[in-house]
Amino acid sequence: MTPKKAFVAVAGNIGSGKSSLTRLLSTAHGWTPMYESVEDNPYLSDFYKDMRRWSFQLQVYFLSNRFRSHKAITEGSQSVVLDRVIYEDAEIFARNLFEIGNMEERDYNNYVALYNVMTEYLHPPDLLIYLRASVNTLVHQISLRGRDFEQSIKREYLEQLNRHYESWITRYNKGKLLVVESDNLDFVNRKEDLQRILTWVDEKLG
């Protein structure tokens, strides 16, 4: 039995399979899927060409969209599965951009202050699913989906993000957490792998 209203979120690095798992969970449980804004993002392609120039604008765009989505889920009555959470923006992506010198300190401090104000008003997910994947898996899956703007992503950048993910997930204390070791799972093409994850999710939700 899942709660009357379930709020489940899927977190993970670029290419970890978040959108696919979001879709499959929504189909299996009848939850409303909410996806990350990628195709209509006005900054993303520019960002991958010049991270230092566009990092602040991109992160504010993501923060704004993620806040609206998260707020709508909290205030709504439907069960929802969300592709990426607002916490990843600050804990992973903005933090990494600042640490590697692609976001100025004043912009980063401004961003974090805005993030802290926003998240005070948000109810965390009932369950956070973290898709843990090696950089080899990420590179392979990014190449398979063939988004032009992602082909320039460097392996080093993915490694940096993975380190931040691992640091964040060990500190995550906002609610229930399910860590899925996804390197040897193919939940898109193997029904038994998907069923395994569905069972874990139902157990976590009680």
C-alpha cells in the first residue's frame, strides 16, 4: 500500500537514467510524471559551450523551474514522480561550478541565499531515489541518447559531479532514501530489473 498521495523524486548524474525511471514509475503506479526542463531550456546549449559565461543564468533558470514544480506538487492532490529535485541544483551543480571556477563567488553566494529562502517553503519528497552510476555508464548512456549539446561534456566534469553526489547523498536527511546501484541494471529493457526497483520503492513507501 502506498500513501494516498505519494511524492517520489529521482536524483542522479547526467545520463544516469532519471527520465526513463520517472516514466516507468509513473506508468507502473499511475503517478503523474514531472520532467526536468531540457529541450526548451534557453541556456543549456550555450552553457556547454561556455560554462563560465552562462553558469549563473542556467542555475537560476533551473532553480526557478524546480521551485515551481516542487511547490505545485506540495500544494496539489495528485501523486507525482519528479525527475530531479531542487536540492541537486545547489548541492551538486552550482557548488561544482563555483569550486572549479566557473561561477563567481558573489554570484554563487547570491544563488545560495535565494536557494535557502526558496527551500524553506518546500516539503521534501516522501522518497528520494538516487541512481548511482559510474562515469563509464554515464558516458555510454549520454552517447546513446545523442543530444548534440551533451556530446561536449567532458569525463572530468562527470567525475566532479559524481563526487558531489556521493558527498550529498551521505548527508541527505530530509526523508526516506533509496540508493539504486544502476551499473548492472537495465530497467528500461529488462522487466525483472524494473520489477526489482518497483519492489524496493513499495517497501520504502511502506
